[in-house]
Amino acid sequence: MIIKSATFLQSVVDWRKCPAPDLPEYAFIGRSNVGKSSLINMLVNNHKLAKTSSKPGKTQTINHFLINKDWYLVDLPGYGYASISKAMREKWQKMIDDYLTKRENLQLVFVLIDSRLEPQKIDLAFISNLGERGIPFSIIFTKTDKVSQAKVQSNVQKFYNKLAEEWEEMPFRLLSSAETGKGKEDILNYIEQINLQFHHNPES
């Protein structure tokens, strides 16, 4: 897939105010500081599209971007903030949960995992929650350029070993680096395949 256009549409705090659900939609989410905005910008060839910040918690809304006038990319707030109040955390949680469970054109959630780290309980719990609700997802391991490839492979294997404790079928995974562009083609081609199915059978 070649990205010809990427346009910011809107930011909302209520899923009911999202654009009409007439195009396939892909949500990106991950733990705070996982490199989500950098990855999104790398995918769409625009380093200013999603706002990046060294301070976790920059994304606080459901952000829609229209890609190639053909599909929506959604930047969701992260999870696992230590620095926000319990009330705010619960408010964000409800906003994200409502979106994930009620948005009818959502094709897939990309869960971003930091490849530099050994399995984190918060990531495993979020994935488990998606599974329990039957929300389709795939995993993107980020920042693969920051440590050795042996370390990346080791951490990915440990993560999947943890998943295997409660999952029979392993989720699809991709490796990425916003710095080098690694994974860009794989992720976009993966989205393109699902888009073809959506347009062929929009009721599914």
C-alpha cells in the first residue's frame, strides 16, 4: 500500500461522535511511552501527523485520521499511566472500552508492545481483556532498533510464552522501528488485505 494522503479529521471523547462507520478502521493503542505516535507518523510518511511527546499521556482523546480517503487510522490514549488521577484513569478507561466494544467498523486493534522489555503484566492483562471480549487484534513490537536483534527475539519469545499460558491460537505479530522504517510495508500490506475484504463484503 502506498500512502497518498493522510488527513487529521477529529478528536472526540465519546465514541458516538466518531465519523460515520462506512470505512474500515484500525486502532493503535499501547502502554504509555511505547512509541505509538512515532510509529503512526512513520506509517503515513508525516512526522507531524500524530503529536509526539516525551511526556506520557499526550493522547487523551479518540483521534481519527483519514488515510488515502479509504480507511481510518485511530490513535487511542495509552494505558498504564502512573501520573494521572484515579478518576481520570477510570474516565479514559470507559472511553476506550466503549469505543473498542461499540465501534462497528473497527476491523482490528494494533496493540503496541515495547520490544526492549520483558513481558509486562499490564500489556498481558490488556490483551487478555481484548480476547475475553472477542475484539480482533494483532501485536506490533516497537523500538526494535534500540536493542540487539537477539534481545528483541528473546523478549518476543518470552511474551508469546506468556500468552501461550492462556491462549490456544497465537495473535499475529509484526516487528517495527519508527527510526528505520522497519515493519512499515508489512503493517500497511496487512491493513490493505483486510480493507479488500471489507470492501468486498462491507457487512462483515
